[in-house]
Amino acid sequence: MIGKSKTSKNIMDFKQFLMEKIPPEKAKPVLIYDDDCGFCRLWIARWSPLTQGAVDYQASQDVGGDYPQISPEQFDSSVYFVATDGSFYSGALAVFKTLAYAPNGKLFLWAYESLPGFAPVSEWGYRNVAENRKIFSAITRWVWGDNTQTPTWFLTRRVFIFLLGLVYLFAFGSLLTQIEGLVGQNGILPVEGFLKDAESYWGTQRFWQIPTLFWINAGDDFLLAGCLLGAFAGLLVMFNRLVSWALLAAWVLYLSLLHVTQPFMAYQWDTLLLETGFLAIFLVSWRKDQHDSENPPSLFILFLFRFLLFRVVFSSGLVKILSQDPSWSSLTALYYHYETQPLPTWIGWYAHQLPHEFQRFSVACVFIIQLGAVFLIFGPRRIRYLGCAALAFLDSLIILTGNFGFFNILTIALCLLLLDDSVLSKWLPVKTEKYKSPVSVFKKSSILKAAVLGVCVMLYLVPLLGNRYPSFYVSIYKVISPFHIFNSYGLFAVMTTSRLEIIILGSNDRENWYPYEFKWMPDDLKRKPEFVAPHLPRLDWQMWFAALSNYERNPWMIQFMMRLLEGSSEVIDLLKKNPFPDKPPKYLQAVVYDYHFTDFETREREGTWWTRKLLRPYTPILQLPQ
């Protein structure tokens, strides 16, 4: 296939031969290759779509006799590019002249002809590849597989958009069952009061600093309507109806809810959903007259999705290192994680019983995946597939052992964007179409895209460099931060080594105290840890965070307890058991317990999944003003 470059120009008889064989107006340049060379066939299959029919690709076994100026030995050692004027070229120059017919493909040819040293280095590399084509053929097949053609992402986009719609449905549906108790008029932190305070603080800037539709109306009916419309938008996305408008509506509604639910939607997966949803708006077509097969997904947007996935995973590994937390540095974090995470599953109970040696090995694997394997997502096809498998495997284990709402489903959906149509078409029983491979073309908009990517990288990297942020970073951050289109990530930077649980007790005489029970917290020692996800019980989660500090840093806790004293039905509905069904108690107090998983022997003997020990009061005794 490949050998030393040779050029033969101004050969009149050869030109005459070509003129007689092909009329000038129909002549195309030809790239001739050795069809017996598997390595050649792989790369011809990749180059052919790029040149978009501007170059003919012919096997030397078929057309070699038509080109008497090139001997069979030369065909065996190199590809040959035959120009329309009869001149022909071999080796690296033949490849570069071929790729010059592809959009944005003239860069290599310009470098070959203009940059000192580029030509001999190119030919040396080409010659070495030719002499070791079996090795490079094996490498090509291992990295790209048997199909080196430019991948398409039509089916991948459809699957991802379906999963994103499903996540929106889960997120809005879960919030619908809690919104009145959390931020309704009789909820823990009513929206109306929050927006009045925001108006006083921000003044005319409030609409930009807190972009929410609930400036129009903050009543309970409007909150419920927002959740219902968001869930309906998710369904439209899932069933491929008005997808672009439904994605925009879902994003606006979720952003609106996030800003008014205060601490109850302050989780990284909420901002991840907003950032993912915002990018997805640009992944789909907005033209009604254009079929999906005519509108390939933007390669730039696909790369931004890949960069988003990288930031989520790599940051989660990086913060563990930067925090200098001893449980991570000593690889002992999983001694504690399964029992101290907010809402473990029963599988998490069993995982906690595994030997410490295996737990340490598992922590090492977490670091390998989050700090190493994550870089594979930027590699060629099979390398990218391997990265996808590693990240999806980690998220699957998290789903099995803990309840993190829709977070891991969304992350797996992002991982699926690493798989192109050639993979998904094998798994899904759908009628496949022949899609045209996307070709990257440099346009004026490419400069803007490069600038956007540069800003994204800067926004990610600058915070890691210290506290002295450049002024332009601060300006950009202040402008975009209310819309959560670019966010910081990094989970479990510091591992909690004990599980503190807040139990709320009620009494009418300050002598006999009775506990309120939450729906998913381990109040009952015999309650089996359950699977809750993709539902996210936000009050239960917030109680877990509150136990890590004190009530002075969690003012919502006092508001919550006051609502219980008032007998707010919307707030009580967030709980599993109300020990005072007829009339609210006169007194409330929150106390802190230290919880631990039991072992096999204790659970077999007592039937308990948890053991606990009373530590201290969390709040003073509260009662309503007289």
C-alpha cells in the first residue's frame, strides 16, 4: 500500500490516455489502493465519505492495467493519487491530496508543501506504517473495530433524548408529590415569602438574579401546574412530539422551580439536569420541514456533552484528592460510605459487610475510573466504548447500593452519547435507515464555537488554580450563574464517617415523647432499607444534611417544626407517621442519634438492620407563641 513518494508529471501519452478514456468534464481524481491489504480497505472506507464523491476510489487489482505508467510492484507498496491532469503521486502526498477534497482537508497538504521538514517526516512515517502494515492493521482494528467509517449519531441522539425526557418526567413527577409541603403557602418555606425578600434585596435585578416564572404567580396551584406541565413536556420528549419546544419548556420550568425551592433543590443533580437540558435544546432540530436523517447531530454539541460528562466524573475524583480527606487517601472511604450515605438500599447493607480488603480495592477502582478511565471518552471508537462501559459500570453500582434520585440515570444517559449508531442499532429492535455521515466543515460559526469551548474550559479550570480569579471570569460567571448552564461538580469530597440522624419528638406534657417517622429515613431499626430512586424524597435528604451541622445553620428546620406544631397537613403529608393525628402536640424537640448497620449475626438474632445510640438534643424544646 504505502511507500516512498514518487511524482511523474507532464507525461503526454498518459494524459492523452486519460483524455480518451474519460471526458474532461466528467473526470475525477482517482485514489488507487491495494485491495488485498486489509489496512488499506479500512482507511479507504473512512476517507471515502469525507471526500463526498469528489474522488474515485479504485482497487489496483481492477484498474491497474488502465494506468501503464505505474507498475504492479508500485501499486503493492503504496496508494497512488491520479489527478485529472494525468499527474500522479504516491505515499503521504497521495493521502494528503486525497483528503484535500474533504471539507477542511487542505491543512495537511498545505503543511506538506509549505512547512519545512513536514514532508520528509510524513513520508518517513508513511513508509514505516507501510512496512509494518500488519501491526498497524491490528492496532486499527483494535481501536476502531472492523468499521472505520465516520460514525453517525442519529439513533444515539434519539435514545439520549428519550432518556432525558424520562429523567424530566421522574424529576417533575417526584417534585409534584412534595412541592406543597416544601414551599407551598402552608409549606416549610413558602415561595411567596422568599420572593418578597428577594424583591427587597435585588430590586429591579431580581428577574435576572432569580429567573423564575413564579414571579407571575407564587400560589400552590401555579406550583402544581409547573410540575404537571414539566412532566407533560418530559412525555412529549419521550414520544418524539414537539421535541425542541418541549425541551425548552422543561428547562424553563425546572429552572423556575429550582430558584424557588431554596435548599430543597440545591443538589448537583438538579444543576446537572439543567445543564444537560440546556445543551439538549441545541442537539435537536428546530426545523419542521427537516427529517431527522437530514439533520445530523451537531458534532460540537456532542463534544460539549462529552466535556460535561468528563467534568462530572473527573471533578468527583479530583475533589477527593484535593480535600486531603484521610478516608480517601487511606482507601478506607467505603468502610463508611454504604451506611453513612443519605438513603442506602438493602444491597448497600450487604456491601457494607464485605471484607475491608475488598473495600480498599473498590476505592482504588473508583479513583482509577474517575481520574483515569474518564479520559478514554475522548478516544477513538473502541477506546471510547471502553470508557463508556467503565463509567456506566460505576454508576450502576451506585444505583444498586444507594438512592440518589435520577442522578445516575442521567449520568448513564450521558454515557450513552459515547456510543454511535453502529452499536445501538445492534441492541435496539428498530428499523434502521441509511444516514449520511456527518462531515465537519469550517465556517465562520466555527470561530464562535471555538470561543464557546474556550470559555467552557476556562470556567472549569480557573477555579482549580486558586482564589485569584481573572476579572473576565468573574464577569462571565456572574452573568450566566443564575441560569445554571455551566456548573461545578464533585461529589463526596469528604467522606462522612458516622451516620447522625435527627429524630423529631412531640409531647403534650414534656414527660412522654413520641417520634414522628419519615418515609425513607431509618427511624425504625427493623425497617429494611428500600429502593426509592428515581424518586427523590427531598425532606428526607435535607434532614441528612441538617444532621451534619446544627439548627442555627439550617433555619428551615425550625420552620419545619413550627409547621408541625401548627398541624400543617401539607407538611405532615411529607411524613410516614404522625403520632398526633387528632391535634398537634404542644411541644417539639429534635434529638440526634448515631446510627450504624447491624451485622449478619445481629440481624439474624434481632431482625434489625440498624443499631443506634442517643447522642444529644439538636434543638431546644419548641412551642407555639401563646
